[in-house]
Amino acid sequence: KEEKKEKSGEEATWTKFWKEFNKNLKMGCYEDDSNRSKLSKLLRYLTTKSEGKEISLDKYLDRMQESQESIYYMSGDSVEVMQK
């Protein structure tokens, strides 16, 4: 029970951090060649199977089926715009 509380506290802290700095992290990956690999580990993505939660690329790769050979992606102003 305590472990679950701690994990949800960490998620809340990360969510707050992500909301505040996600644009800076994304721009850093684009502009800062020397830190790109470090910053990319902090990025989060919505996926078709993440149920509205943003997840890391590492987590996506862990859950990826062995037969999956490619990762397709879209980028846009918002999920709503991309769904149209």
C-alpha cells in the first residue's frame, strides 16, 4: 500500500514537471545536439494503446510486440487537430 502511494506521488510530481517544461524539453531535443540523447529519455508520448496517458519511448519499446518492425508517429498542435 505504501509503495503504491509513493508511486502515485512520483507520477503526480512527474506530471506537474511535464506540464511545466515539456515544450522546453522538446525544443532542447531539437536544438541541443550534445544533450539530445539525455533529453530524449525525458520525453513522453501519447500512443494508441496508452489510454490517454503519456509514456516514455523506453516504456513503449518494452510493450512493443516482437513482430512490430516500425514505429509510426504524428506531430501536431493538439491531439484533437490530428484526429480530424
